[in-house]
Amino acid sequence: MSKVLVTGAGGFIGRALCSRLAEAGVAHVAAVRAIASEDAKRPGYVALGDFASADWHEVLDGVEAVVHLAGRAHATGSDADTPTPFIVANVHVTRRLVDAAARAGVRRIVLASTVKVFGESTRPGKPFRAGDPEAPRDAYAHSKAEAENVLRDMAAERGLEAVVLRLPLTYGPGVKGNFRTLLAGIAEGRALPLSGIANRRSLLYVANAVSAIEAALDRPGLGSGAFPVADAEVVSTPELASRLARALGVESRLFALPSAFLRGAAAIIGRGGDAMRLTDSLEVDSARFSELTGWAPPYSLDEGLAATAAWWRSRAA
């Protein structure tokens, strides 16, 4: 690939991807709304302001492929189920970007989506696979499904290749959200009521996510499609907590409470979604993407957790 545009380059996956592209000598433009202090000296970063009204043409000159990572993923309180902010950030921006990319002669667009487009949970032994029906539940997942549809339809109409990667919970150095909350609790030696949970969750180490994006960019003749990708290993919540503790070099202090009790208690304080993510299963099968691209996650779960733990310890040093 001669030149790549990365949107959301200041985000968790975006920074890791741009670092990898720079390391590999790949010309790229790192599009952000505003340049953060930690990105000021990184090559290729360009501030475009609000992506919903940005002039994409100025950063698409000579670009062969686009990795679209930017979007709205989280909301709190009354905004969590309000569709408009998600539609603007995830659907409207995608539509304008794809139109500009087509006009600029871009060959391929890789969109980072979510496994939540499939639904919120899986049954034992029934992971989500490429080609499974969509069943988004919340405003975020609905908006990502619509963004996928916009990309697919416009790409078919304008002659672009559209590759969608549906990602599970992604972790690694710099992680935020629920994984960071779990990491902090274990590092601080808190007793956590997780040992009674019997579930199976797919995760994705950020360096494995970057590797999958590289495969989606590089593979000739991949064409268009939507593919789940994840680490090779699937774990339960208590197993994840125990292995995180081992990576951090601390004692794993887990005890058991019934999953139903955890969900009920969390619902009372408005955190029912968090409890569901801790207790339910959500597995995905990357086989179709691997079959078409030859991709395999280069890092194991323990390697990803070790890197995450090392980053966490360095913060306190």
C-alpha cells in the first residue's frame, strides 16, 4: 500500500496502528479532531475539527486505503440510549468519508465495527461467525450496523472494496473502560465476586487488532465483507481475572456470588449492562477472516496481559 488515511488516530487502536505504520515505513495521514500533547511529535497527525463537518478531501490526496476507526462508542446516563449522537458520529461521518474517498480514488476502506452488531451474548459452543444475522440491541450497536450498511452499499455503488472488522473487547497498554476498571481492582488487591461466573468471552489484544487491520489492508483480492476477529484463546471472567493478577504479580482475591445476584444488584444501581458483560458469554470465530487472509493473531493472551500489566506498573513508577 502506498499511503493510508487513519481516522481516530488519537484513540486506543489508532495510536497503536499509526505507530506500527511508521515503524513499517508506510506513508500515512493520522486524522484526529484535535492533536493531543502526546501526539504532537508523531508523524502525520492532522487536526480536522469536528469529523461531521470536516473537509476530508484535503487529507485524501494520494491515499490508496482508509482505516476508519473514529466514532462514538460510549455514553453515560440519559445519553446511553439516545440514538442521535451515535448516528451523527458513526453513520453520518462514515457516509461523508466514503463519498470523499470514492471521489479521491481510494481503493479499499477498512471499518472498525463491533461484535455487538451480532448481539449481546452467545450460547455455549455457538460463537458468532461471519455471515451470522445481525441483532444489535443498543443505540451504539444499531449505529455501527447502519454504518456498515452505508459503507457496503456506497462501496458497491462506487467501486470500492469495503472490509468490516467486528471487534470484541480490546485491551492492551492504554486500555480504558471496563477492562481498565477490572485491571485497577485487581492491582489494588480488591476482593472481587467473580469466581462463581461460568462464561466464555472473546477478547482482542490491541497488537493483534493492528495485525488484523494490516491483513485487511494488504491482502489482494479480499473484496468486501464483514468479519469478526479475536485472540485465539477464549476465557471466562474469573480466569481472565486470575491471569491478570498473575501478570501483575499480585494475589488473585476472588470469591463467589451467584450471577443472578450480581446482575440484580447491578441493575438496581443502573449498571446492569456492566454486570451482563461480566457474566454472559460472548464468543466469536475468526476462521473466515483467517481463511481469506492467512491472518493469525501473533500474540497470545498471556503476552497481551503481560504487556498490559507492564504498562500499568509503569504508570505508578
